[in-house]
Amino acid sequence: MFKRVIRFVSALPPIITCRHNLLVAVLAGFCAATSAVAQTPQLSAQTQQFVKYAQPLLAITHIRVIDGTGTAAKENQTVLLRDGLIAAVGKHVKLPKNATVIDGSGQTLIPGLVGMHDHMFYPAPKVNPEAKEAIYPEQASSFPKLYLAGGVTTIRTTGSTEPYTDLELKKAIDAGKIPGPKMHTTGPYLEGKGSFTPQMHELVDAADATATVNYWIGEGATSFKAYMHITRAELSAAIAAAHAQHIKVTGHLCTIGFTEAADLGIDDLEHGLPVDTEFTAGKQSDVCPDTKLAVANLATISVDDPRIQQLIRHLVAKHVAVTSTLPVFETFVPRRAPVDARVLDAMLPETRVEYLKVRDKIAGIKDSPWVKVFKLEEDFEHAFVQQGGTLLAGLDPTGFGGVIAGYGDQHEVELLVDAGFTPLQAIQIATLNGARFMGEEKNIGSIDIGKAADLVLIDGNPATNIKDIENVALVFKGGVGYEPAKLVKAANGTVGLR
């Protein structure tokens, strides 16, 4: 109705232009506020059991604010949430009489994390020791809860083994039927011939790549991920089809080096140097070399190598982002990844047994190339940002199962600090950078008036001790405050099964 009124007012004669503009602005603001309220879903009983605050007007007082822009934390702030949006931020915010007040003394408020490599699947435990299959079932029950409990309010799935499940999960979360993060759903993997799991379709040719992209855009995919054995012709066709509909393409590549992919027009590259094979001796076009040899070769290279520096300059010039997934690579480094009791508690018993068994096996490896390759990747990410590159953050819950939704996202921020970023920079990479890349910075990614009230209330101060980011007291998504402990309890013991 109000849109019709605005159209009517817009048609009025120029003689009343000033009043007309004022009326349009007032009505537009009213419509925006009404729209924001209308978009808040009716939460199901299943979702409400995890909610502590659902009042339309909330005030968090005496809170330390890290706004996600990289600027210094602000002390003793008040953040007012109204109808799912951030209505006010500052030291002298006047509290409405009907506001529910949360005392944030001693706590820190940060934007909800934006996970940019956050699958909804996870490796199935190999209950049969002889089994060689690589199968990744959807964690449709546990992962939405664990992402949200960990402070991850928005994710990009970045490749799917069950794309229809991801799309239906998004619908259920958006409708308030189940708790979970906002989902940006990536289509099925764009993989060439040579997939290591039967859950991936192998592209036949460039025409198949085009048809696959177009079909899944029609089904609701909002991004695509090229995978290890895709050819240059297939990747080029996929990028052209996606870009024609303003959809971005990222990649975990092997047959194609990062420089080639950038020249083909890719928007983002996953993982960084550990999967870039262009420096491997004898690398052939459209052929994935032995990945063990590729990693061993990387262990002989430093970030100061002219080839690495040229790659950084090329990616920056081409505006290609890089997604950091340090947690999954850390698990390959003998005796480096911490044992997190929260992660073990989340696992199916069979999953826990297998994970610890493989972890012990890796711990016994001497002279592992991953010691140097992990350090190289940290140095690469830091140098990439220093030279103007856009770094995104994710966890990648794959490998041999040591990285789990939510907890892995928190540890990614910790590892960015280990890589040389300040805590404030690391939080910005894990929040606002992802929002900007997806074109969502007007809605999410930082604590600013008018944005969605997607926030994480933390016990402690991650600006001085980044490990405090694990101490999540409350998670707000669209102004609704969820209790992490209840979400975790409902998911524990099931990761690896559902």
C-alpha cells in the first residue's frame, strides 16, 4: 500500500517538489521499518527452545564494542536493538522505557562471524578399517546449531555434496522452523574427471559446465565452487555463465594454477598456497599433479620467493580474493592443533575414535612438509593483505574430522592472529570482509546503525586475548538472542552422523 502512495506522490507537479521529497523520504523510511519487522520470521517451538531474548526492543549496556571495521574497541557503550536491527550505538544512548536491558559489563560485542568456507557436510567415520570410500554426509541437524552457537550468523557453504539439502535447510532456517545461520548456498562442486568421491558429478565438457551452472542458479544457488580436476575450458565456461547472472565463482584447484585461474576471471581462491600447484616441477596443463609432491615442493619455498611475490601482485591486480582455512591445514601438522574438548564432545563416538587414531598417527610423522607449508601459508596470507589483497575466513570442516562447525570458525580467527594480524584485523577479516565480498555489507558484517542485529556477546576481551572469542555468552541473529549452551547440548554426540 505504501509503495503505491510513494508512486502517487512522486507523480505530483514540480511546484511542490520540496514537500514531495520530504513526504517520500518519510514514507520510504516507514516502509523500510515495516519491511524489517515483517521479515522477522515466526519462530517455531523447536527454535524457541534455544531462544533467551526475542523482545522487539533490547538494550545492551556497559558493553565493549568491536565493530568489525578494524578500528579500536570502544568502552562502556550501549547498543540498542529494535525490530531485528541495530537502532543506536554510543555512550549516551537514551533507553526507551519499554526496552529489555542486558548488562554487558565485562563483556564484548562483536559482529556475527561471516563464515566463507563453511560446509554443511563432514567426513563420515570409516567404521570398517578396510573401507577406502570418501563419503561426506550432510550434518543437517548438528551443524546449523553449532555454527550459530559459535557466533557464526552467516555462512557461504562453498561447495555442496547435497545441494538440495542445503537449499531446503536455508528455507527452514529463514522461516524460523529450525535454528541456524543465514545461508548463502553454493551449488554442487564443479568437478572434472577424477573425483575422489561419488558425491560429485564429473563434468563432461564446457557445455556441461555451462548447463550445470545455469540449472543450479535456477534452483537457488548463489555462488559456485570449481574443484580439483576441472579443466580450463570447463572453468572458463562456468565463470562466463555465472558472471552473466552476477554470480561469483571460487575454487579449490589443482589442474589449474592460481595465476591461470585469475586470468580466466575467477573471483576467489580457496585455501591459499597449499593447493596451488603452479610451482610444481613438470606441471602439465589441465592435469592435477601428485599432491604430495606439490606439498613437498612448497615446503622448499619461502614467501619472499619472487614467484610468490609475483603471484600476490597478480591476484591483487585482478581483484581475486583468497579464503583462509588455516584450521584444516593445522590438523596436518604433527602435534600442532590443540585438542579441544568441545570438539570431542560434539563427535559421534565412532567419529571421535577415528579422529584420535589418525591424529596420533600424524603426531608420529617426522620431518613432515606440513610444518613449513603451514608457516608459508600464514606468511602468504599476511603478505597478501599487506599488499592490498582481500582475505576471507572459513574453517573447512573436512580433512580427517578435526575441524567442526562454529568451533573451527573461532579457531580460524585465533590462527589469523598467529599469522601476524592484530585481533581487530582478524575479526574484520572474519566479519566485514566476507560481507563485502558477498555484497551484503549494507546489512551485515559490522556493528552499525541500520544493519541487522547479528551480534556475538563474548565474556572477556578478544582485542587483548583472542582466545576469549571462544567464550560466547549469547548470539543474536536478527535481534533474537540464542543461548549457545542449549544449542551445543542439542548437537553434542552427533557430528559424523547427522
